[in-house]
Amino acid sequence: MNEPSKATGAPAPEDVNEGVAQAAAGTPADHAKVDVEGQGDAGTGEASADRAPANEQAATVAELTRQLEEVRRALAEAGDQQLRTLADMDNLRKRTRAEVEKAQKFAVERFAGELLNVADTFERALQHAPEPGADDSRLKAFLEGITATQRQLMGAFEKFEVVRVPALGERLDPNRHEAVQQVADPSLPDGTITTVYQQGYEIAGRLLRPAMVVVATGGPSRPRGEAATNGDAGPNGDTGEPAAGTS
């Protein structure tokens, strides 16, 4: 009764059940292939998941490195700018101090220039004053008063660095002397100043007024800078006549 019908050719129920069981169970090789393929897919997914954070980390490090370099470059530029600013401030401070010192030195230049005529008047008065006699006490006191006043004036000049230009016995210097006359004198080196008509003055190394002088010509040449030998020349280039500030 359980044998398959030969007329229809249909498989017996037992054969169908056995085939389903074998298909469900599968062979060991089939199971191994499925396991390997599953593990391969899982490994690929894990590798991709690992590479993603690594790439993000590398990008972050690169960005931080770039920012760090920019900060370093900005700090270097700021340091250079600070050094330049400090140098500029130091130069400005030095220039300002020099200008203030210069202004202080030459603040009385114009005033001192006006007083030079007063000094000339005192000097001429003493040069042409008569010699007082032994009994002429009034004239003697008058000359002593003029001499004392002249000495005070020259002391005020020296206080503000107003000094005479050396002239008598010196070689003519066009920057400091003005030759108003030439005198033939073969005994003196050519260009030697023999007479001072008007004293010259300087203030803190700057010329206030050149000395008006007479110059010898016709004598031997003399190297520039060599002092002249003149018995009449005083240590300060005086003319041999009463010097300003002396009695």
C-alpha cells in the first residue's frame, strides 16, 4: 500500500522527507564555506571601521600641526616687531635727548651774539685807557671797575660755553677767521695771523662770529696744523693787548 504509484512516477513520502533533512543539514564542507565567508565579511567590516577613526585622527593631527605652525610664525613676527619697536623707541629717545641738549646749549646763542658787541666795547675801552698816575686814584678805580665788569661778562660767557676763537699766531682758517688785510712779512710762515682786529667767538663748538685778522704773506710755507712761533702770541690767542677778563 505504501509503495509509490508507478503510474504517476511521484516519489514516495519517505524519499521527500529524507531529501529535506539532508538539505537542511548540509555537508560539512558547505558549513565550513559559509563560516569562512561570514568571517571574511566580518573582518572586512571591522577593518573599515578601524581605518575610519585612524584617518580622522591623522586629519586632526595635521590640522593641529598647521595651526601650531601658524601660531609659531605669528609669535616670531610679533617678536621681530617688538624688537624693531624697541629699537625705534631707543633711537627716538636718543635723538630727543640730543636735540634737547642741543637746544639747551644754543638757547642763548642769539643773546650771546648781541653781547659780543658789549665785550668788544669793554675791550677797546681798556686798550685805549690812559695809564693812571700815582696820585690819580679816581681814574685807577674807574679802570678797575671796567676790568671787573669785563671779567664778569667773560665768566658768564664761559658758563654757557661761549669762548674765544684762537687767532693770533695761528694759521688762517677760513672757517673761523676772516682775513681783512694781508701784510708782507718774510719772517713768518705764509698765512700766519699777525694781528686780531676783532675777537671771534664760539658757543659749544659752533661759530658765533669769526675773528677779523691780518695775515702775513711772503714767508715760507708751513704744514697745516703746525703752530706758529710768535713771541707776541699769548696762550689763548690774545693780541698782546689787554685780554678780556684780565686786569
